[in-house]
Amino acid sequence: MKLRILTLGIAVSVLTACGGGDKQDDAKVLNVYNYSDYIAEDTIPNFEKATGTKVTYDVFDSDEMVETKLLAGNSGYDVVVPTLNFFGRQIKAGVFLPLDKSRIPNLANLDPSVMKRIAQQDPGNEYGVPYMIGTTGIGYNVELLKQRFGGSTEIANSWDLIFKPENIAKMKDCGITILDTPSDMIPIALHYLGEDPHSQDPATLEKAAALLKTIRPYVQNFHSSQYVGSLANGGTCLVVGWSGDIIQARDRAAEASNGVTVAYSIPREGAPQWFDMLAIPKDAKHPEAAYAFINYLLEPKVAAANTNFIHYANPVTTATPLVDEAIRTDPTIYPPADVAAKMFTYSINTPEVDKLYTRLWTEVKTGR
């Protein structure tokens, strides 16, 4: 579900579609499809060196792109990284290979509580392995928020900042960006209204759209990646975005010493928590290499290195002590139990509900 900015220095071949006509040995070739900027720069080169496998690493912008390729068949990929709610629907469509868990011994390193939550959409954890965990919340420019709210940032700890027009209006002049993803924003609006964020009732979904329309006049941009750089350089002051992206913006601003201070908040009312999954398409041409890669990503040192680079929590419990202290003790990356208890996951929508989401979102964005 998360859009990220492509890291130019990543030492892998980023190619367009990788077809299924590969003549090389299965153990020596691997085609991966993942979000951009969602892996440490040396993970792929180190895997290639350790295994002698040539990796083609393609990147995508949205879960919808992954789903289109998977449902069309013959995707050409051996490992894909869908978000859990899309993954659950894709399981029902029969596009994944059931996992031979004997080939992934590092499954033993995974957090049992995470596996239990994922099993609600992947019964028995039969088809996928969790890669990273994140949240959706509020990112903001600390000084600009303080200027508009009496020197305090307390308002950023509540969705009231976003959904009460009298609050969000105060930030309009310095730039507001909202994720261009109805699958995030509609459930968040439902939750704020006290409705079930998993609701598929059209009348209830209309309530979420009505709320979002009230804040539309104050939103400068609907986008799911540009806010990272814009928040870091001061061009945007308020976003609803993904945790790791906003934390990356925070760190970029700090490294640039540009006078911008960025912070991330998980609102006290509760927020989405999502899981990005590693899965093997049923028509994968190189399943042996896919198993080796998934198992490699679950190595504690590898998982920790990926978290240190992208600032998303990983589910490998044995990796946590190896994660940089500033990251593993950051409650916005590894939320404490009381915060996690208020989080919710996304539901698997029917095609009919997806169409309604799309229509409602178009209305929100166009102000109709």
C-alpha cells in the first residue's frame, strides 16, 4: 500500500517488466516486484553475492498495479510485496503458491502475535510472510503548527487536526497533502466518525465521503509520495501519510539542517496498522530462488538493516536488538502496547465496494 521515492543509489537493476522466458538456471535468477525505496541499499547485492543469484528488482507505485499484474497472469515475478488487505483478496483469486514452510527455516524468527493477526486474512499463514509493518498517521512541520496553535503541538495527537475544518483551515496557507488512496482515507474517516472502519455498507461509506468533502477546500494536494520531499524542505506543513515516509522526511530535514523540524503522530483515537507481505506467484519461474530470498530477508541482521534504512518496523523478533536504538525506541515506529491496542487493519473489499470507494474518492477530490 505505500508509495516511496526510488533511491537512486540502490545497487540493483531496475527494469521494466521481466518476462517469463528466462533461460537461466532457476537457482541463479530471481525477479522481485516491490515498492520503491523499501529495502536497504546493500540487501540485494549481498544476496546476489551470497547465493550467486542474479536479481532483477522492479518497483511499483500502488497495490492496484501489483493486483493488475497478478490477476492478468504470467506476471514474470517470483516474489511480490502486496499489502495485507489486497493480499487477502488475491489469495481468494488463487494467484499465489502455497508456501513450503520447510524451505523457510527463518519463519521461526517471526513475532507470533503478528502472524496471528495476519492469519485472519491468510488462514494458517499458508501463502505469505510479513516483511514490514507500518501505520498511517499525521506528519507535520513542528514550528508552523506551533505558530498556528498557541505554541503547542498537542492538536497533532488527534484526528481533530485533520477532520475539524476550523483546525485544518489554519494550516491551509503552508500546504496540506492527503494520501491519494481511498483505501486509507475512507477507513480513517469511518473510524473517526465512530463507525466500523471495515464497513462495506454504502450509506455508511457515504458518511465518510461527506466528512472528507468538508476538508477538501483546505487540501492543496492529493499524492502518495511527493509529500516526503515537500515535508522535508518546508514546502508542505501537514500531511496524512505513512509512518516510514514521514520519518524519512524528518530525518532528511535534520540532515539538511534547513531549519525544518518534522514530526509524526499516531492519533490517540486510533489509526491504521498495515502489513506488507512477501508472496510467491503461482506461475513463478524461479520458486527455489524465491524461497531463498524470503528466508534471507528474515535473517535478523538483514531485517535490522532494512529497518534501519527505511524506518519501518519488521516482524523479526530476533532483529529488534540489532535495530538502531533511536529507531527501536521510537514509539512512532514500534508503537507501545496501549497505542497498538487502538489500531485497526484494513478489510478485504469486494469488487463492488472497490468501485464505490473509487466513485466516492473521485467526488471528494473534485469537490462534487
